[in-house]
Amino acid sequence: MNNYCAGIAFVGTYLLYSYYKSDINILQDLLVGKYKSKKITIDFFRELINKNPDITLDQAILEFENSEIDSLHEFAISKNRTVEGYRKAYENLFDLAKISKDLFG
């Protein structure tokens, strides 16, 4: 009886894994992609901070976005977004870049 239960559990686990394998791979790819994009952004901000320790978040965003516009407000309007949206998207990454620069140079 124990062997029968173990066999059913094994087959059930295999079937579940097979069914959800593509979802697991998609989720893994999403997580890896998000990690890489955040790392690229943090590294970029860290380099900006190394060059100019007094750089502001708004200036860093404009540099990262490769903007020719000098005002984040004007840039946001040109992209049909808000200044607050840009700041919210980048603020934590900018703070992490400052912290990592302080910790690791």
C-alpha cells in the first residue's frame, strides 16, 4: 500500500510539474529580466554619482532617459507621463545607487 501511495504521489508531482513548467520558466525569465534591468539602472546611476556627487534624482533620470530636454517636467509632458511617475519609478534605484556607492566606493 505504501509503494502504491508513493507511486501516485510521484506521478502526481510529475504531472503538476509538467503542466506548470512553462509557467515556471516564464516567471523565472521575468524575474531575471527585472533583476538585470534594475542592475543596469543602478550601475548607471552609480557612475553618474561618481562623476557628480551632487547630481539630483531629476538630473539622473534625464541622463538615464538620454533626454535632450533639461527639465524633468517638460520631459514628462513630452512622453505623456508625470514627473511623479518618473520619480516613483527611479527613486528607489537612485537611493540604492547612492548607498552602494557609499558602501563599496
